[in-house]
Amino acid sequence: HTTPFHYLLKHHQCLLTDEKTLFILKEELPIEVHENNRYLFISSQTTLHEAKILFTKHRRTAALFISEDGSPQTKLLAMLTPVDIL
């Protein structure tokens, strides 16, 4: 039951603002809860073909997080799941 919705309930504010990064979810999404999942960060310049290859190559990848430079420290622009592109 550790989801972004718990963040909303706890902090009474929307997650989606221009200033937010994924780091704010650190407490709500501890890595131990998702040990069997893999999450990768990709740059906004990554093509859909390259993203599809990543999902195929890394079968346990649950999502690709897209930031301008592919770094988890920069603002999240979007998220892709396998269902989105496969």
C-alpha cells in the first residue's frame, strides 16, 4: 500500500507541479517494496524504439521515467510502461 496516493493523503497536496521531482516519493516508495521490479531513467531524447528495446532487454522493468537528461535528480517529464509502447 505504498503509492503516490499515500503522499497525497499525508501531505494534502498534488504531486504534479513543475517543481516536483521523483525524490519527493522516496518515503512513499521504498525500494524494498519493489525489489522484483526495475525502474530505469531515460533522457527525453530517447526514441520509442530505444525504449521498446529497454523493456524487451530488461524484462522486469516496470517503468521508464523520462527526465530531460535521464537523471533521477532532474524534473520528471513523463513515464512509460510496457503497456504504453509494446
